[in-house]
Amino acid sequence: AHYSNNDEKQFIKKKITYNYTFTIITWTHTNTHKYVLSPKKHCEQNDAVLATVNNQQNVTQLLETVGDGFEGNVWIGLNVTFTEWRWSLNNGSATFTHWGTGEPNNYNGPELCVSTYHGLWNDYPCSIKNFFLCYDNSNKIGA
């Protein structure tokens, strides 16, 4: 399915479940643009976090979750704290990265948050509206 940037629907119930470091995780995305602080808060209010991508398998699973034909940036839970990129999950360091060519670059000034487009990462100002992905350990999101 193709989701345009103008869609204002509720959560898409399409989801995948997979084994993630011995924990069952459910990925869910919304096709409503929101500012990154709002998605972060939404995820946390549902006992979840913005998506963490630790390896190439996670990149593939993220792409499968968003679906073919999706044209838009999607917030993931990576942001910079001082000089280090950290995940919203347990404030963990980013040991795996999947930056697009020339990224991160602070092109629009301080770009402290990260979105993904077709699997490649780009740093963006946190104030930009994007789609977002959450995941949780209890299969609550999108259920």
C-alpha cells in the first residue's frame, strides 16, 4: 500500500513480531505526522520506545513494517547527546549505524534527531514533523 504524507489515519495495525535479543518485540508505525517529542511521549505512554535499530536485520524488519510504496521519513529513537549518538532505549550507545551518504551533517543547523528513509538514516532537527515507529516488549502497541 502507498501512504501519502497527507494521510491522517489512526495507527496502522500492520505489524511484525520477531525475536529481538531473546525478547518478542512488536513494531508499529503511524501514518500521521507528529513532532519527534510527541511520538517519543506517545511511545513511552504505551510502555514502548521509539524504534532501536541494532543491526542489518532490524533495518530489513523496519522496512517490512513500513511497507512497500511508503514515501516518507520515519523517526527512530536515535538522538545525539553532547557528542555521542544514543538510543532512547536504555540510553544505549549506537554501535551499529546505517547513515545515508554524507550523514550525519547538521545541514539545517543543529540536527539532533534521526529519521530513516528507505532504511538509510539522516539527522534532522527534532522540530520537523515525521512519521514514527515504536516498539515494546509486551505486544501492546498496535494490538
